[in-house]
Amino acid sequence: MEDSTDNSNQLHALISLLDEPDQGIFSKVRDQIFAYGSLAVPLLENAWESTFDTFLQKRIEDIIHDIHFNQLYVDLTNWAHFGNKDLLEGYILFTRYQLQNLDEAAIRQQIHQLRRDIWLELNENLTALEKVKVLNHIIFEVHKFKLSPTKSAEIRYLLLNNLLETHTAYSISIGILYTLLAQSLDLPIAGIMLPGERYVMAWMDTSGESKGIPPRVMFYINPENSGGVFTRYEITSLLKHLKEPIREHFYKPVSHQTIIDKMFELLSFLHINVGDPAKVEEIDHLRSALR
């Protein structure tokens, strides 16, 4: 078995050949480096910093991007099909597409603090509506999470790190944060996707599960309205206003994969909107990992 020193020496040798002018030879070198996966990234980054050759830097950047992209696809596949489908993990993976060097530990610490603040205000004697009031108080009043400017079309408002740093985001991002915090506290809140890219939450009555009775929606929660509670009637009114057919799936929770897939769909739209349509094919490939 080759030890780490052998791997390092071989990688150094391969990276030294990245300025090879012959495209055929370069392709073989690139493929060999790519096979090392994330192990190659630190050495590639060092090589990038050690040269002023923009052509070589571009080659290195492309390899690093491809390594990160391939690993993200694998991680998304594992999350969607073989993991516990934790919503926080899915949101982190989504954000990693835009920020390859995302500080996941810092994000988890911020989430932990938010969760702790909510947990301190909860107790088992509270009703469902009272528990939602606690969530709303901590998220929207204490930490002052708020919607992004109405006409903004910026990728940062979808990303988890920006949401936690600025407390400003699209309603779907705030809604996902609300959902994952509630679920981390074992509160029966789930996400629902409505037409027009609207994301709301449902408080589920799970009291009959032990008797084989499926969970049912007790009420809905709107992240656009600081967690305001509403009923099935308002969803029906919205569907009629949008001239959408009244279909039962609009009233029921969706899977975490569906939520993250919608985030990638919105990200694709925003890349087109900001004049970067080349990302669409990559995003479509990532979305295929969720299905």
C-alpha cells in the first residue's frame, strides 16, 4: 500500500506537468490528478499560489472545480438515497455548490445557538400554537430574520451562510431554516411547496401514528408573514387566484429532497438572470442526484 508520502510525491510530479502544451498529454495528467480526489486540492491550491501564469492558474482552477463538483454530486446522492436526509445537511450541500470552501463547522455552531435559544423557551405544557409563537419570537423578533428586498434577484439570498450572517433572505430560505430548527427540536413541522415558488410549513398532528392513523395537517405557517398561522382555506384561495387546479398534493408536506431540488431550480433561474447560463447544465446534473 502506498503511504501518504508516496501519494504526495506523485501528486507533486503530476502537478508539475500541468503546463504541458500537448493537449493529449495534459488530459492524461489531469485525469490522474482528478483520480486523487480531494487529496489533490491542497497541493493544487499551493501550485496556484506559486505561479503567475494565468493559463496554468486557469487549468488548476478547472481541476479543483471538477474535483469539488464530483464530490458534491456523490455527497448529494448519498444524502438523498442512503443517508438520514437531514434537512440541515441538505441545505449545507446546496450552499456548497456556490461556496466550495464553506465553513460547515461555523454554520452548525450558529444553528446550534439558534436551536438552544428556542429550546430554552419551550416546555411540554405549551400548545402547538404556543410553540409556534416561541419559534416566531426567537426567529423573527430576537434574531430579526427578515425578507430580502422585494425586487431583489441575488443568489446570496438563497445561501445558508448568508442567511445566518445577515439574517436576510428569500422566504423559502427562511422557511427552510424555520423547518430544520423545528425538526431538530422534534416539533412536527414539515415543508410544503406551493405554486409561484412559495414555501410554507405545516404543523402535523402525529398523535394517531401509534394506532396506524396517518399524520394530518393541523394548521399552516407562513415564513413571509413572520410565521403567521393560516388554514387550508387560504391555500385554496391562493390556488384559485393563480388559476391552479385544486390538487391535494399542494396541501401536504413534501420530502427534503423535493425542497433542496426546488432550491437548485431557483439557483439555476438566478444564474440565468445574472447572465451566467453556463451553470445551468451543472445544476441540472446535481439535481439528478436527488431523484
